[in-house]
Amino acid sequence: MNPSDKLLFGRKRVRSASLKSGLFLLLLQSMTLGTLLIAIPKLILQFSWPLLGLTLGFLLFLVALYLLSQNYTHPRQKEMQYIVFSLGLSLFFYPINYFLSGGILSGVPLLYILGAFATAVLLDSYAMFLAEGLMALSFFALLTVGYLHPSWITRVSNLGNYAYVLIPLTILYVGTIIGLALRMIYRNYRENQHMLEELLSQLEEAAVRDPLSGAYDRGFLMDTINRCIQEIQDGDLSTFSLILFDLDHFKVINDRYGHLAGDDCIRNLADLIRQNLRQDDIIARYGGEEFICVLPGATDVTACQRADQIRHAVAEKPLSKLVDRPITISGGVAMYEPGRSARDMISLADRNLYTAKRRGRNRVVWRYGRTGLPAPTTDRNLTNSRNRRSTDSQEKDL
């Protein structure tokens, strides 16, 4: 995934932050707890069987919505759940609680206001206006019924001898809902903080990336080289090397196959180089078709071997499906020596690259203009040295 895709993905995640989902879950939990702790026990104690049936039906409705919310996560499915839930609040939950709690003197009118705010957060456009309108009609209908038949309310809402049961349950319910609300607020705060940090990280990453190849830009390259030099001076790094790659005959590719083919070659070359580097190595786009790799801790011997490995990988298979001719690369290697600056190292790698081009391309040039691969560490001189040490040890034993 290139930086622009990551940035777009991060923006989508921020736009779809879980505030609605968290509020919906909180409302489901609060309605379920209120029904279980307060409404159902009260109706059972007062033998209000018709209202008990309605309350149990609403409880099953809440459980079904909760199960659906766990299985359906598509935005359209979520929106339908919010619509159904808002209608359930307007037509079932608030009317039942209005009668159970004592009518206009209870806390249900405040619940209506809170429900209106929740609906405004959960729903958008026409669905929000429809749900708010039904909620208003429900409230005015309850006021009318309460005014015309006040005995209906007093008959159901009277606590009587059961106050010692319902008051502790109400306190438990309120405390639980406050705890759930604080938990939701904290969880959403942490999630949005994490999303913000991730988005900022993606912005910083995108700011130092080349949009075509996904490699780092020249500014980041210079900062990395200077940082490696500083680490060597501080004793935190032994050495490091650069590899400067260039596509051979890139102008011919652009002229014959078009710039889209050239861009495809640049993009695929960057991916191939990246696949052959270590985790701590970086690749930066230095020019049009030029890439520089920084290899911390690597000598020019190691860098040359890695560069030749990449060169072979490019030559072995087509770099682009849009180009039907062989594509090769050339490379120049430079290793840090005391006193060299970042520009000195790039200049040395560029001179070695120019030498590789002048000698026929499709090759890697490293120390003192050498073209061949470095000799392995177990060479003849090292073997003779080991034999000499073994002989000296035997003479001492004699």
C-alpha cells in the first residue's frame, strides 16, 4: 500500500470513528438494564400483566438489536439498526416508562429530551426528522392520555409497599449507566487518540515519500546519511555504505514505449530493490530513474554483493509488462571513511556509477573502480594466515 492509499485509509477510519456505535451500545445496555431491574420487577409485583407483556416484548426487541449489532457491521446495516432502535424508543420504551414512573412528574420527559439528542447523533437527514417527529407525537399523545385519564398512571406507578425493593434497584441502575457512559467516553477518547496518532504518523510518512515509487525523497535521504555519520562519530555505528542504482537506457524506454511504461519500470524497480534490502536499510529516489540505498553497518564488500544480487534480479525477469525489451540496471557503491560528508559519499557513488555506464552498463562498480564481485572472506590469504598460526602453535608445543 503506497502512502497516499494509507492516508486515505486513515481519513476513512477517522470519519467512521466509533462514537455512533458506542452511543448505540450504551443505549441498548441502559434500556436493557432499566427493563430488567426496574420495569419487570415492578410489573410483576403489581400484577400488571398487559404492560408486562409489552415490556417483555420490548426486552426481546433490545436483545435482537444487540445480536444484530454484533453480526452486521456494514454502514447501511448500522443505519437501519439505528432507525429501528429510534422508533422503538418513541413507540414502546418511553410510553411504557411514562406510565410506570408517574407521568409528567417523572423523569421521562427528560428521557425524551436525551432521546432526541441521541437520535440526532445516530441518524442523518430524513430518517432523523422522521424519528424526531414520531418521538414528539408520542410525547404529546402521552400528555393527552395522562390529562384525560390520570388514574391510569397513578394505578400503575404507585410504589406502595415495594419501595424498599425498587429504590435500591433504581440506584443500582443509575450507577451502572453512569459507569457504562464513562467507560464509553473513555474508550472513544482512546480510540480517537490512537486514530489521530496513526493519521499523523501517516502524514509524516507521506511527506517524505516519493508518490510514484513509494521510496523516500532526497531530503530524507540526506538526513539519513548525516544521521549515520553522526552515529559513527558517537561510536554507535561501525560504518555504512551507499548504493546508487540507475536504469540503463531509460530514455529509450520513455521514447519508444511512453512515459507510462517508464513510470511502471520506476515503480517496479523500487519494489524489487526494497524486497532485497534488510529491514534497517532504506531506499530513496534520488533523481528521475536513480535510486540510492543506505545500508547501515555494511561495508562496501557487503554492499557490492547486495547490489549485484539486485542487478541479477532485475535482469532475470521483465521489469514491466509494458516493455518487451530486456531491462538492466547499473550500480555504484561508496563506503564511509572518516572525513567524508554526505555529498562526498554520493559523489563517489555517482563516479562509480558513471564508470559502470562507461564500461558497458549492467554491472556494479565499487572500491577503486573495481567491477567484479568482492572475494569471499575465506580467501587464500586468510587460509594461509590460519595455517601459519597453526604451525607456530605446533612449534611452541615442541
